[in-house]
Amino acid sequence: MNGHANGAPNGADRGRKNFFEDFGVWKDAPILTGTTKFEPLPDVKNIMITGGAGFIACWLVRHLTLTYPHAYNIVSFDKLDYCSSLNNTRMLNDKRNFTFHQGDITNPAEVAACIERHNIDTIFHFAAQSHVDLSFGNSYGFTHTNVYGTHVLLETAKKFHIKRFIHISTDEVYGEVKDDDDDLLETSILAPTNPYAASKAAAEMLVHSYQKSFKLPVIIVRSNNVYGPHQYPEKIIPKFSCLLNRKQPVVLHGDGSPTRRYLYAGDAADAFDTILHKGQLGQVYNVGSYDEVSNLTLCSKLLAEFGIPHETPEEFRKWVKYTHDRPFNDHRYAVDGTKLRQLGWDQKTSFADGLKMTVEWYRRFGEQWWGDISHVLSPFPIVQGVEVHSDKEPISDHPQPIEGQSSLKKRKLETNGTNGVNGHATTYTAIPV
Ligand SMILES: NC(=O)c1ccc[n+]([C@@H]2O[C@H](COP(=O)([O-])OP(=O)(O)OC[C@H]3O[C@@H](n4cnc5c(N)ncnc54)[C@H](O)[C@@H]3O)[C@@H](O)[C@H]2O)c1
């Protein structure tokens, strides 16, 4: 049974965008999963995956549904926020062991109804406000979803005696790592530097407390940046792929020097599969990639994928523009993934291969998967409820100083009236002064 997947949305008005309209784009797309397979766990039967219509979770939803058709029933629980798409899981609608359940993690009744109805024993908690840029403009919305929403899930998991609660966190909770610092172990101190990362760190504190106070069986996972097909084009790789596909230049924040480590989504799905089957309750696992790439280098690699000449400074300037940086932009993150590798997981997809597959997917499907994405492709789009609007940020041919020097960079961050709490629409915006 597929919940509301083929019907009208329930509950309050979710905005104008109709997530249930099906234009069939998913029918031509490859069905992408991870590659690992383990002996099914005898005490796991019904798995709820929050945020299942979003990017990373949809990979795990497809992977578990298709890899363990007789062992596990998978319930994708998602409120269908602006960045989600039912196209991410429509290919599963005819599978006996898959259900989509529309609901909001900040609503205790909706969470309890799902757990009770599907007799859930295991929870993978991915649902979150995940875009750092937006968290500078409306941090209340991030606290509400990422902290309060996690609290609701924990409390409900306790009430229904959930057997495994796997909480998805991020490498950003550790904060910035200097170029010559060692990679961080799971025992490192949490020192988040932006409101998104702080909300994820705060959520972890609640998870930890439920483990200690109530013996809730939890595992925490802190992953590097994940990329690949199905990622909403607000994040750098899909956004720049869609822009270049439109023959439009990309716009870097600041000077393009920050680096990120990138893990292909198929490898991330394998990491979560490994943690479900081999991970120890009460533990924290970093998920680390070997590929660290600066935003500038990423531009060159993408231009090469699109066959666009970019070797001379003039050619490069034609395709790579700049705008002000985030109010604060961590230079790099670096986690040590040895503990997870000791469970048998390893990164299989090189950045070169993963980027090729990703670009190819966005060329074919990027323009249709989420409906009209024109407004998402501006440097700092504005999100109101489930609608996205372009910003009007000034763009330059030259790198912008990082952290607060230039007039382009000097900004006032403002929350536009509503704050996403108690079901009000959320506006995420950053206003130049
Ligand atoms: N993307 C990355 O590189 C990355 C890296 C490390 C960790 N993470 C973490 O992984 C998780 C998933 O990230 P993603 O990039 O796939 O996110 P995403 O933004 O693509 O998806 C988030 C999903 O959560 C849903 N959601 C949001 N609020 C909800 C609510 N109140 N109730 C129910 N559903 C809700 C959205 O509709 C969406 O489908 C997040 O917890 C994020 O912090 C992401």
C-alpha cells in the first residue's frame, strides 16, 4: 500500500506546489541504489525513514526496498517540503514492501500515527532543514525542524519502544578544520559555526540524552557532503550542473577557496546499510570520503564534464562569476572514517566517476524532476513555504573577499515575519544592505 502517494495531500494546506501531480519523468530514469547486501536482521521488520522524499534518504529508501524485498517493509515519512520530490521514490510505488506516508516530524500525532499504523521497529532519521545558506536567514525554522522535530521523534520512539534509532547528523557539527589539522575522530568536540550546524549538534545532544536517560537504542552518523542524482539543485554540484546545462555561468560565493569532501550518494546508501546491519548501538560513526575539492576546482571539473573550454583566464571568467560569501563559511571539514571502515564499508566511487554520472543525470532529468527550477539557480534563492524565489544579488567577475570585508559582503540578515513554528509559512531570506 502506498499511503497518500497516489492521492491528495492530507492535513493543512501545504502550499501551492502540487507534489502529487505525476508527469512521468521518473519512468525514463535509472533506478539508483547502493550495492551492499547483508544477512537481514531478525528483529528488524518495519523501517521508517524520515525525509524519504529528499535527497540522501531517497537513496536509502530505494536501496532497502529493492535489496531486502522479503525482509523489510520501508515507510518513507516526509512532509513534502520545497526541496522534496515524490519522483525520488515513484518507481517503488508498485512494490509490496514500500509505503509513502505524508507527515511532519514536528507534529507528535502524525509521527505516532505512522509508527503505530506501520508497526515500526526501526527509525532512520534524515528529515531536516538541510541548506546552510538558508539557515543564516531563518534560524528559527532550522531549530524547529532539526531540534524540536528530532525531539518529537525521540519521545515517540521511546513511547513505542523502537529497537533502533539511527540519527543522521553531519560533519559540520565539528566546525571548521584547519588545513594542517588531523582528521577528526568521533570523540572530537562539537563546535558548530553556523545555525544549521548548531541545530544538528543540538539535535545530537537530545539523541545522546535519550540514550542515557531512557536507554533508547541509538546510533549517530556524521557524514561528509553527499552528492549525486536526486539532489535538489540548491546545492553546489546540481545547481552548477543545471546552470551549465542551460549555458549560463555559475556564481561562486566569496573567492571559491573553501573545500569540501564529497561522497557519492550510492556509497552513502551503502554506509547506512552497513551501519544498520553491523553498527553497534550507542556508537557514533563518521562517514568519510577521500575526495576533497575546492569550489574553484569543482568549477573546472564541471566545465570539463560539459566540454566547455576554460583553460585561459578569459575563458574561465566567462563561465565562473562571484558574489559575496556566506556570513561565515567554514574553510574545510575533515572527519576520520576509520571506525566505519572497520565495519567493512569503504568508498567505492571516485569523484571523477561520480561527477560524470551526476552531470549525465542532471542533463537528462534536472529540468523536469522538481518542476521549474529557474528560481532555485540564483546564488542565494529565497524560500517561502514551498515556493522558491530568485535573489537579486550583485555578481562580479572577480573573487570576493571572504568573511566580511567588501560592501558586497556586508549584509543584514533578516527573518521575514514568520518563523516556521506552529505551522506558519517560513520565509528564508538574506537581505543586502
Ligand atoms: N546533503 C549533504 O551533503 C549532507 C551531509 C551530511 C549530513 N546530511 C544530513 O542528511 C539528512 C538529509 O539531507 P539531504 O541533503 O538529503 O536533505 P534534503 O533537504 O534533500 O531532504 C530533506 C527532506 O526532509 C523533509 N523534511 C523537512 N522538514 C520535514 C518535517 N518537518 N517533517 C518531515 N519531513 C521533513 C523534506 O521534505 C525533504 O524531503 C539531513 O539530516 C542532513 O542534515 C546531509
